[in-house]
Amino acid sequence: MSAARVPRALVVGEALVDVTRRADGSVTEHPGGSPLNVAVTMARQGIDTTLAAHVGDDHFGALIRAHLAESGVTLANANASLPTASATATIGADGAATYEFDLRWDPNELPDPEDFHLVHVGSIGAWMAPGADVVLDLVRRAHAAGRAVGFDPNVRPALAPSVPLLRERVLELAALSRFVKLSDEDADVLAEDSGGPLSVLRLLAGHGPALAALTRGGESALLCSGSDEVEVRVPPVEVADTIGAGDTWMGTLLAELLRRGWADRTSFAADELESLGHAAVAAAVITVSRPGADPPWRDGERPPSR
């Protein structure tokens, strides 16, 4: 694909640094956040990707900028006046972890969605006040302009509003989105009855998306479009950790849709769903096979840093 024909994607949401403090005194710091991981995945798979996030002029911000540049992601700083977000896990001698979040979401400027072929939103940036309303407005404008919208709620109950308010926002965003993905953990939080994750998937699918998907960890993933529904099995893999697996899955799905020229589609046949699902699963399997959120590069080639 020539540079002039590379599709452009905008990803909006949090970028943060995951800090782990262990009982032996060691500390590790790794860039993360679901939208950041999705943006990195898409850029590594050949999509011209911009991430709109808060990145401060501080140590954590420098780590994130370096990571994005290495992966070929353009940063649109949504509010440089705020410190870079972090999530700190302190591991006790017994192995138990306690978590502390230093995160605010209040974007004061976001790119014009009409400048992109696809806009993806999700996670904390989609439902944390006050910025969630700015994101919703962006999605409404993208939808009105005919741009494809991807959405992954990536629910974090400790940071989210009340479940009824969260469910209302998720359904509103799903209705404006063309591609929706959620995990079984998300579905457990959002479920109103005993229908289970599959009922939540079908509920979101019925709100308007052309494609809705449910990932279930190491079990099979489900993809549906209209009355077509397929199951894609996950092959056996030696797991290093599962950090960024769902984000790799979603980023790969969106990259495949753009690369195949399918982002404008309003429905998919079963064989098309299966092909997309296999691509997303294959990429996620690579991510879980190595430590941290380290999505694969397309054809093993690294693009030049920007």
C-alpha cells in the first residue's frame, strides 16, 4: 500500500504508565492504557494512526512519547497542562497487589474526526467525567460525517461511574459505532440479568453496529453481524502475561477493516467475520506470548520513528 493510500485512524483516550513496585524494592515502568495500546497495534500494522491523549511534560510523558514514536504513532496532545497519568501496583511479600491510580481525563482539544477514515474510542476516556462528554460529542460528529467509529468499553469498575450510568453511556456510544468489541469481564459488569456475556453482546449488536465482538480470554471469541454469528477458537499458547491482549485484538480488527477497504461496510457475511476474527486472534496470541503490551509488527518490519 503506497503512503498516499494508507488509511488514517484517530484513537482517543488515556495514555498512562503502569508502575509495578515489588516487595524486593524493584520498580518497573511501562507505557500503557487501552487506547494507547490500540493505537500502537494499528500503527505497527501499517495504519497511519494518531492518538489523542493527555501526555505531560514529565518523566512518564517522556516514556510514552518514546514508545509512540518507536511504534510510528502520531501524538495529538489533548491537554499537555495535566501530569501524565499512572497506575501503580504495589506487590506485597505474599504476592497480593494493591493499586493506586493518578489519572484525570479532561481534554481541551481533540482533532477533527472528518480528517480520518476511522475514529476509535474506549476505556476510561469514554466514560470518565468530565472528558467523557467531549468524547461523546466527537463520536456524534464522526457518526454524522459518515466516519466509521470503533468502540471498546474496557470497563474498570473501580474508576467507572455507577453501573446504570455506565450502561447508559455504553449503549449510547454503541448506537453511534460501527464496530464494537467487549470482553466477558466487561459483559459481566454491564449485564442486567442472568443472560450472561452473550446476552450483552447481542444487546450491543442490536443497537446499530455493523459488527460486534466478544472476547473471552483464552476461550473462543464471538463475532456477529445481523443474524450471522461465528465462533473463532484461540489456539494453545504459552502465556507470558495477558497485558494488552484485548487491545491488540481490537486494534488488529480495525486495522484489517481499514486495510481491506471494509470500514464503510454495514454488514458482514459469516466467512468475512471468521476471517477478521482469525486475524485478531492470531495477533493477540503473539502479544500474550511475550511480556507486556507488545503487539506484533506487520511482516516483522518496524516503521521509521516520527
